[in-house]
Amino acid sequence: MMPGRDSGDAVDGGLVRHIPVLAADVLHFLSVRAGGVYIDGTFGAGGYSRAILDAADCRVIGIDRDPNAIAGGAALIALSGGRLTLAENRFSNLDMVARDAGCEAVDGVVLDVGVSSMQLDEAERGFSFRHDGPLDMRMGRDGPSAADLIAAISERDLAAIIARLGEERFARPIARAIVRARSEAPITTTRQLAAIVERIVHARPGQIHPATRTFQALRIFVNEELSELAEALCAAERILKAGGRLVVVCFHSLEDRIVKSFLADRSRTATGSRHAPEAKGPAPTFTVLTKKPVGPGDGEIAHNPRARSAKLRAAERNAAPARTAVAHESFAGLPTLADAMRGR
């Protein structure tokens, strides 16, 4: 599976004090200051929110689509002295959430993209083939589950999703095997699905589990994670004040590619050429602060192996007006979730 983004655990209804991935770098690039307002778009176990609140006398708006994460944040709300507000919502709506909380502009946004360690470790959530449970995979409470998707989707669309979002070279035979198996009995558990994939992709010593890429692809698709990320970046552009900071931590190349492309586009200054010297484009809305992505050191990896693939990118908001959101190439050729559910 894609590495977990948060290593916190819940104890007695509260949060264990822990250090989330690249915490020191996140605080450095956010440049947290007293009186500032910061959005933690992926609250999870509250690691970044706690670190921000500890860094300065500021306010944090935490967002998570997982109701369990919001409920688990009650202890941190109590400790914050009114400085933490939590909202159960998608981070693609972060600008709307901020305005609902009375903030027309904020000083920083941090996004820690991907599934959390807690979600991976909860068998009933259905994210992992390592624990048998219902084939759910939903980060929130709404929308179809992975089992619903597998029961309805066409073989062609399923193969495209596994190939694109899982980068699985055996996508076609896996999709064929899943469709064949569902004609005999519904596929409703993680172990059922993993067993089907294992008959196609054989385990090899030292390599990832055969079902890793298929589970990743289905989870990303069910939660619309890549389009959510693209929309969240645009929402951050709309809500950040001039001088505000955007910090994004990714664990997978598909996510990082979207962030890299967005920041490259938003920081580019359009210039004319000898053919069209007067041509002008929109003014850049961000200044990139990380020429190359920042990764974890050996010490952090030793402490938390799931941090190994983390990449952090950061940028500072300029005063130029926010631009209109555009579709990203990562989605070309893939069905929408609604279309896939109608596809059989």
C-alpha cells in the first residue's frame, strides 16, 4: 500500500503525542507566527495541528473527511484553549470551511496526502489486504465502497484504473479475473480480493505484496483522491493571503506529480517571443520555496519506516488573483466515479 501519512494512535479517547512525517520541515516552511491562521487540511491524528499550535499563539482549522479523526480530536480541542476548530469535510472545500469559520484569508495551508496509518491498521475500514475486513476503503461516510465499485464497473474501466492509478502491468488479467470471480459470488472482503489478485500476480521474495498496486488504485479511485488534491491546491490558492505559505507532503509519484505541475504552472512568468513579443499570460500566484522536494533523513526513516517515500513541496502566495482551476492530465482517459458505477 501507499505508505501511511500519520503515525499517531488513539488512547483513552485522546491523542498520543507523536511526531508526524517531516514535522520540523513543515513548521519551517509554514513559518508559523503568533496571530496567524493555519489550515491543516488532513487532520488525521492531529500531529501537524498540535505542532502548529505549540509553535505559536495562533489558530488552526483542521479538516478531515474521516469522522473518526474528527471525533478523536476532541482532546486536542480541549487542550487548545479555543484555538483549534475541526470540520468534517473534504480538503477540496478548505476555502469554504475557512470562510464558514470566519476567515476570509489564512496564513498557511498544510496538506499531508494519502491514507493514514490508523486507517490502514483498522481492519473494518477495508484499506489493507493484511487484515481481513469488509471491502470498503472509504475515507469518509459518503459514496460507494470498493465492493460497490467492483460489483458495478466494466472490465475495461477496471483495467484502466488499476493500470493508471496502481501502475500495475498486470492490470488487464487482474480485471478479467475480478469480473470472472464476481459472476460466481460477490466480492465483499479484502481477503477475497487479495486472493484473486494473488492468482494473477505471484509473490516474489523481497518485493511488495501482489495486491498492493490493485488496492492502491481502488482506494485512490473510490475516494477521488487525485481530483481532490488538484481541487485542494486551487482552494488553497483562493484562501491564502499574500505571503501565506502552502506546504504539501506526498507519498506517491501520482500525487507529487500533481503538486509539482501545479506549482510550476502557478509560479511561471509568461514572456513573449520574437514571434509574439507582446504576448502576456496571467501573473504568477506562487513563488516556489523548494527547488527540489524535501525528504526525510535517515533518523526519521529509522523511527518511522512509512516516512521513507515522503516528499515535501512548499510555496509562498503572491498578491496576484487566483486563477481558474484546470483539469490535470492524470485524469485523462479515466471514467468518473459516477460513470464507473454505471458501467457494467
